[in-house]
Amino acid sequence: MEQTDPRAWRRDPESANAGFSDLATSPFRIDRDRIAASPFFARLGGVTQVVSAGGAGLLHNRLTHSLKVAQVARAIAERINASSDSAELAAKLGGCDPDVAEAASLAHDLGHPPFGHLGEQTLDRIARHRFGLADGFEGNAQSFRIITTTDVRGPSASGLDLTTAVRAAVLKYPWARLHVPDPHPTSMAVQPRGAAEPADAPGTGASKFSAYSTELDDFTQARAPFDGRIEPWQQTVEASVMDTADDIAYAIHDLQDFHRIGVLQHAPVAAEFSGWVDHALELAGLDDATLTAERRLPGRSLERLRRRMHAKDGWIVDDDAFTSAVARVRAELVDGLLATGFDGSIEAEQATAAFSAKWTARLVDGVQVVASPSTRTGHLTLRPAQWHEVQVLKFVHRRFVLLRPELALHQRGQASLVTTLVDALDAWLLDRDEFYRLPRRLHDLVELAQSEFSALARTSPELLIGATGEPVTGADAVRGLARGRAVVDFVASLTDKQAVTLLDGLSGRASQPWSDSFVL
């Protein structure tokens, strides 16, 4: 291909913008604009981040989250390029262009289905158990499928026709669930983050991955320019920028959200931190069984976090750094932001904004590019102090928001909704009398998946395996896989509201026939 083909073009490490000095014609800027103009990007405004915002605008959704990740990623990339040593090392590893990092950040959540991670887990179980899809469903792989296959806004009308650099930067977990690369990351002694098999589904491949079997050609093409620069299982530097920015944004703005709506309360969080700080030596002496049995008592959850970090991330974990991180988060979040409460006043808004700005600057200041990272991280990572602080900030969100029974009740209802919706759509597809009145987009997705799986059966039958691990043969079996992938693609492309409205229609609860449920 020509060097200037926007789909295949990559920067020359010796000349970061060779041939593209005019930003209006920069292929990476074009990529960013195509992503921002995509209807899949617009729909993220109606997709849950953690819990539904209910239209009040107080909670982040996937769109506002993606915008903040892009903002942080650009700041990180520019910081790397401002340091001659970091820029030189990044260039040897394949480059770090701020437009590429920003574009990948805008695209990284395109594949998230309705109702956030709960919807993702539900669709994965359905895809594997109901439809026999060995790849199941994974939000990152779905994002890659969108930008390479199901979106039609690029010149080829197949995906967005993005450069290899941006497509590679979207690959947060640069492997398939089962097949690629070889040897697969699941077989490594110290597995990359996300590569471990799920505890409740051994033998099913990596928990997290970034490409389905149907997109392996695009995956291979996107990774090809990095051969010899990074290991097959490693993120590109720009993907590491996006991943780190995602962690930073998540660690900060979800805490802001639940402080705003009064869910994150000072008293229980303060008790947990005080319990660990005041009794750290005593807690360190407890055996794991006792610690688990006493997990509701103050301080125990932080001690369990410390031990889990030692078990998983011995390459960086340090008890002194952990103690310092607990102290900093306690001072600035617990006894600072949370202690004053949020009453909607200008003063409260200013305190929340100041907390966000201060922590974002501190964490961005902690990024570094390393030549030989642990398999648990990318070439761009956080320094130990900031890395520990992110773990403690994320702990607060998980312990005092995600584990609340009220949220579990809400999410179980959403899981039931997604399951019922998939059942209803599948029944419609199997109804020969009604097949030709399918939503047009669902009909198109069936045809697309049928052509993809038929091609795999002809050219790469070793990739066409079912959830049991056995090869899939026969036209009917191939059609079954295609039908399953099409239904999953369709449901994953809905907003929260569209999913609810569509199920209302299919169950007879809708008061009128016209809605936007079929339109992306």
C-alpha cells in the first residue's frame, strides 16, 4: 500500500509527522474526527458508566468518561514528547503521537453494551452458553469490531478505515480470547493483566481480550508494524497511554459522582481507613481465613487489598508506598472532600473540581516510559507512589459503591432485562413468518455475520470452534453462530433507554409502534 493510505499509514519513527505537517490532513486527526462523528460514539451518552444517571446529568456516562480519558491521554502523550529521553524511547518502541492516543481513547468504549460492565458480563454468558460462540462477548473486542467492521462511516463502508497506528492503540488487551498470539498470554508464568482465565469458567480463554476471530486479519495488520519493537502480547505505547488515562479518569471521576449524590459517605470510609492505620501491624498478623471472616470490620478490607496487591503485582508493590498512599487518600479524599459533604453550593462544586484537578495533575505527573516493563504492565506505567494511590482510590469506589446491595439489586434487574431481550430477538429471527419484518439493522447484521462465519469455515476452520472447544461444521451450525453474533451485535449497539423501550415493544407493553429502538 502507499505510505499515504490513511488505513495503512504509520509514522516513521525518525519523523513523527512526515508528509503530514498540515494538521487538517493528518491521518491521525482524521481518525479522531471519524470516531467523534460516529453514531456509535454518540450513543455512549445513553450508556451507563456505573449506574444510570437518570437524565439528571450528575453522573458520568460512557460518553463523558471517554471525553475525559481522551483529555488525560493527550496530556500524558504531550508530557512524554516533552522529555527527550522519554520521546526517544517511545520512538524506538513505535511512537507516541498525541492524536493517536486521543483517538484511541475516544474509541476505547465504543463496544460497551447497555448497562455498563453488567451488560457486558450478561452478553458474554449468553453468547457462550446460548449461542455457542467461543469468543463470547467482550467490550474491548466489540470496540475493535465496530471500528473495523460494523461501523460504515469510512470510505470502504466497512468500519472507519482507521490508520494502523490508531487501530493498534485501541488494542488494550492485544490478544484474542483463545488463538492469538502463539504462545497465548494465558500460558505465561506471569500473565499480562486481563489475560487470566475467569475463575468461574476455566478453559474458556482470557478474561479480557481485544479481538474476535472475525477480526483477526485487521488485528494482525494493525500489529504488524510493531513486530520486533514490542512483544506480541504487549500494548503499543499509545495503547498504554490510553489504558493509563482510563485508569486515572476512572479512579477520580467515579468518586466524584458518588460523592455528589450522597452515596459515598464520610463515616464508613473514614472508619475503614482509621481501622487499618491504627491497627496495621495487628491486621498484618491475621491469617487469611480470619481476615475474610472479619471482612466487615474496619480496616480488614484495606488489609485484604494490600495482600491482593502483593499476590498479583509483586513487580511494583511496596508496603511503605502503600502506607503513604493510604495516608494521602485519607487526608485529601476522606478527611478532605468527603468530610465536608456535597450540598450543591458553589463552594462544594469548587471543592470537587479542585480535588479532580489536583489528583489528575499528580497522577499524570507520575507517568514514565520504561524499556523492559513487567508483563503486568505496559511500556508506559505510573511511578510506584502514583500506582499505589490509584489502587487505593479504586478500592474506595469498589468497597463503598460497587459492593453495595442496592446496586446489586438494580443490576440483577438489568441482567434479566438483557437476557429477556436477547431471547425475544432470537425467537423473532427463528420465526419464518416474521423474519422479513425484522428491524433492518438486525437483518443487515445477520447477513454480515453469515458472510463472516461462512468465510471462516472455508479459509480458517480451525478458528471456527464452539463454546465447548469443538470445531463447528455444517451449514446449520455456522448459521447458528452467525445468528448469535448478530443478535449480540444488535443488543450491544443499543443505549440503556433503547434496550428498555425495545423490550417494552416486544413484550406488548409499548403504547405506540414508533420509537428509536431500531435506529443507531
